[in-house]
Amino acid sequence: MNLKFKYQCVNCGNEIQTDDIIYLCPKCEPQNKPGQPLLGVLKIIYDYKAIIEDFGGEDLFYNLKNELFFDLLPIEQSGSIPGLHIGNTPFYEVDEFDGKPLKSTLFIKNDARNPTLSLKDRASALVSAFAKEKGINKILTASTGNAGSSLAGICAAQGQESVIVVPENAPLAKLTQMLMFGATIIPVKGNYDDAFELSLKLTKETGIYNRNTAYNPITIEGKKNVAFEIYEQLDGELPDTIFIPVGDGVIISAVYKGFEDLLLLGIIEHIPTIVAVQAEGSPNLVNNLKSKVFKSVKSKTIADSISVDYPSNFYMTSKFIHNYKGAGVLVSDEEILQASLKLARSTGIFAEPAAAAAMAGFLKWHHENMIPDDSSSLVLITGSGLKDLDSVKGILKMPESISCDVDQAKKILGF
């Protein structure tokens, strides 16, 4: 049996050590009900004391990095990870935004520069590696687009098959990516939650390995390395505040998990204030952070990737936010679109609406003077604007063609 890691249920605390494929806590899974977040989501924990003993010293972080953080990953061989360039995405410091100097320090980490243009490649890569070591060649996921196109691309690189269950209104650009990578697409009449439910039934009835975020604990372990990169790219410092777009809660939990690993290893002394940014039209995680009984509203937002009625990773996210004093903020679709436009014109980074929500959250706090002048903030961009061109049509005006005439061109330019 693999003694490298074990699973811990975020609801009952049950610990499980197994080499078998496992998704949810067997004690809590039977209590799951339709219209509620998942119970029994599993968190992977390691023998941190043994890791300190093996890699200890002043250079613990860099000793781990030299081994590709292998001791903090739930796989047997680092060579199982696909050969695509995943991670180590660009990191910028921004002094001016929207033509005005910023009073505080702003960093932007652009994870849209991953192979399929989203942060979710980090999760797909580790799920693919885990499956490869188990001799699994077909992987299934539900997705509004990014997780699906990510899984399809990673599977193509690994010689694996991918099956993607998508809402019928998923953006064409994301569906195109999936088809180009050779995925089998199953569109369903309904939203992401409907696609998620169908994918679970398919896994239970066919045994196809399921990548679904939260449901598969490997996804969080794949995404958490973005936290390691933030630590390294800031030379061992940490921003005071991090803004993250939130739908089902897996990306924000993964960032927390990465920092928590570093905290438990003694590499860092605290975790930054992490802000969960949700669309006003899909507020189901933020609105329930202080509720005793989970209540959902029907989601309707331009940010399809974070449009979720029942955030599957609600309980883990809520625990992280409460334990490490995080926060939540809601932004309107108009604020998201304006943030996307200003981000593109101020930095040259084109973010899809779901990713631009994080920038909208930062701008909202900045305008409300909730960010001290001497502090630093980081905005995590999770996906490319090329994923969803339709969403920005309403804020752009495509110019009409002119004849090949220099006078007409000069007139347009104001000469």
C-alpha cells in the first residue's frame, strides 16, 4: 500500500489510506442529496514531518522544487506527468491601471498561458498522470468548457481518451478545442450542475474514471502548485491579498491547499487573505459562507465558467476561508466586462469573463478603499479571453470597412 499520502474527509474527518480509486468519503457519500453541495469531499494529506526530515534545512522549498515537488504529489513517478509545458506561468507587477497610478502594489499571475489556455491544465495533468499509473486510458469530466478542453488536450498529449459532458450552451471556442483534441462530447439540455450529475451517473454505471473537480481529490492537488509558484516568483514573500474567481470552489481551495502545505512544512508563517470573487448572478458560495443551511439561487451570469448553482467544493472552501480569515465579494456582469476591457487595455492580458471577475473584485475593493496603500495584492487570471469571444461583443464596436483610400484612413485617425 502507498504510505505516501492519505485522504481525509472535509466533513467527518474520516482518514483513508488506499491504493484504490476513491472519490468521496464512503461514510458521507450516502448522505448526499440533489440540490446541495457534495458531502464527503476528500482532502489529500502527507507526512509533513517525514518530508521535513528528508528535505530539511534552510533550502527546504528549493530542495522540494528540485524534485518537482514529487513528495507533495499523489503519484508514484514524476515522469508520469505529460510533457506539455504546464505551469511556471507569467508573473507581472503593474504600476498603473486604466491610465492611473496605483496606490498599492498589484501583481498579476496569468495562468491563461497554460497549453489549453486555462489554469485547469494543472489539474488535468495530475489526473492524467494518476490515471496512467493505474493503467486507465479513458477519462470523463463534466465541464462548461475549460476543464473539458483542458482534459481533452492533456489526454491527447498522453495518448488517452477523453469524454466531456457539457451544457448545450457551452462556448463554441471551448467546444472547438475539445473536438480538435479528439474528445467525445456529450452535450446535455441544462446547465453545469446537470452535466455534473450525468457524469457521476456515467461513472457509477460504466466505471469510467472521473476527473470532476471536488469529486476527484486529485484535481485540487494538481492546481495547488500555483501557490508554490507565487511563493517562488515573489522570492519567498507573499502578497497581502489574493483575488481568485470562484465557481465550484476548487481553484480557491487548491490555492489554500498549496499555501497550507507550505505552512505545515514551516516554509511560510501565514497564509495571505484570499478573496473569493463571484458573479452577482451566481453567488451561491459567497452567500452561504455564514449560513447554517445552504440555500441556492438559479445562476445567470456572463461568466459561464463560474456559473454554478450548487458549488461542489463548498464545504472545503468554506473551511479554508473561515480557518485562514479569507473573504468574499460579489461583482456584477458589467463590472466583470469592464474589468476585462481595462485589463486588456492596461496590461495586454485578455481574460475571459470568469477570469476577469478576479480583477473586478480587486477593482471593487480598490475603489472602496479596502486595500491599504502600503499593501500588495495579486490577481489570478485563470483563463484566456479567446475562450469566449461572444461575451465581449456588447462592449466592442467593430469598425466598418473603407475603400483602400489614404484620405479616408487619415480621417479615421483624426488627421
